Amino acid sequence: MAIGPVQLIVLGFNHPEFHGEVIAELERLRQSDTVRVIDALAVYKDKAGEIEVEHLSNLTEEEAIEYGTKIGALIGLGIEGEEGIEAGALAGAETVRESGLHVMPSDEEVWDVLAEIPNDTAAALILLEHHWAVPLRDAILRANGFRISDGFISPFDLIALGLHTAEEAKRLSVLEQSRNGR
């Protein structure tokens, strides 16, 4: 299984009203083989400060074991060099078989982040694999290319380039504005 570029997206939601749309869209993208959710953590803090946490992944068990194998091999490589690759791969696969694939920060780090989330808001940390990009990445590598930088472009920046109207940019920036409490 070829693994595409992986991205961590952190989202915030003011006064969240979830109706399953986000999960449904992630599933639709999975079905079209566009992206896969490797791991996700959704957190909701109600008005009284009570916290609900949910993990999400849309990988099959076979895919999760494959990711665990590759992650374990990379950890083994980092710890013991090439001799550690095989042992790390086996350990990674076994860990996923026993307890699932969870690559988000440790519980202690997560609880530190949760303390910072204001009441009556939600946050989502989504680790996405951009599976659509595998052929593009491979073509870039064959041309001896490499990534220098990447990032999302604000809708307001697109106005300056003439790619959006002000109305389109305003509509698309709602998430950015709500994240900043505007």
C-alpha cells in the first residue's frame, strides 16, 4: 500500500451544532479514495466545562496494520538504524492488532490541550492521508523534485489574485473568522 502525504489539521468550532456532516464528508472522501483519516480526535466542551472525547479513523483493519507496520519501521530505523527496521515493523503491526492505530499525542498532552478549549466549543485534530497525491508525489520524486513548503491559502489572499470575489471569500472565511473569535 502506497501512503500519500500526511497532514495534521486542527479545527475549532464555536457553539458547535454537529449533524454528522463532517463525518459524512470524510467518509465520502474515503470512498472516492481521495483522503483517509489515519487518526482523529474530536473534543466537545459543553457550557459547564464537561468534556466529551471521541477517536475516529476510517481505515480498514488491514490498512491500520499496514500503517502500524510502516510507523514501527520508521521508529525502529530512528532508534537502531537499519537493524531496527524489521523489529520496529513487527512491533508496530502487533500494537495495532492489539489496541488499534492511535498516533495522536499522548493522553497527558491531549489533556493539556483540552484545558485550553473554551466552554461551549469543540476542536478536532485530524490526521489525514492525501491518497490522491500518491501519483503526483511519485512523479515529482522521479523528476528529482522535493517539497520546500506547503500551506493553505486564505480566501482573502485569493481576492488579491483575482481568483475569488469578495462575496466568495467572505463565505469561505467563516471558519477562519470563528476560529479567531470574530
